Amino acid sequence: MREEHYRKLERMYVTAPTNQYYRPTMVVGDGEAEITVAARRDFFHAAGAVHGSVYFKLLDDAAFFAVNSRIEDVFVLTVTFNIYLMRPVSEGEMRARGRVVHRSRRLWVAESVVVDSAGREIGRGSGTFMRSSIPLSPELGYE
């Protein structure tokens, strides 16, 4: 069942309307997720590098799906998320890896790191997540 859950999360992710713009790929495993997106000019701010909003999206999504890999009945929600932007990127791929680091009764904590094509860390984030009341269903693309 777990592998089927991971594949359904991957399909749900790539079919989300916002991802029609970003065009990411994602692989989900037990308590982890990896997301890759190409650095494109239409992601750039005025100084010619990828805008921090793209870093945030990758970091949050990787941590979020790492948590949702462990929750099979409902969608999770991001409660808080902190990011550190360490290095600009303007070409190649951005690859974010998220992993679950803690679980309490109500909250999950996950961390993520994003690297450039050379494997250099360009950003880092951590967040807290909680279960929602939104069932994972085909209406969300979970199929």
C-alpha cells in the first residue's frame, strides 16, 4: 500500500494547477520527497537569478510531501515554514530534498535542502505541518 500511496501523491503533485507553470518532477519515499525543477528565465527577479519564491516552493513542497508520505488518509497543511537563501542560481536544475525529522501528537516537523546542478547547497528550510480534514481523494488528483 505504501508504494501506491507514494505514486498517488506524485500524481497529485504534478497535476496541481500551479505545477503546470513550474513543471517540477517529484519522487516520494518513506518520510522523504525529492523535487526537481529547471531554473528558467521566467523565474528570475530583476538581478537575473531565480526569485526566492521558487526556493520557498521547492523547500516547502519537499518537506510537505515528506510528511504526507506518512499520512495516508488526509492532506496535510503547512503551519509554519522558515527558509534560508544562501546562494543565487540562474541556470541548471534546482533539486530539493525533504525529510521528516520529528512527530508529536499533533504536529510534524520536516526539513529540506535545495541544491544547484553542481550539488552546492543554495537554500534550506524547516517547517511544521499538521493533518487537515481534507480527505486524499481523486478530486484532489490523488489517484
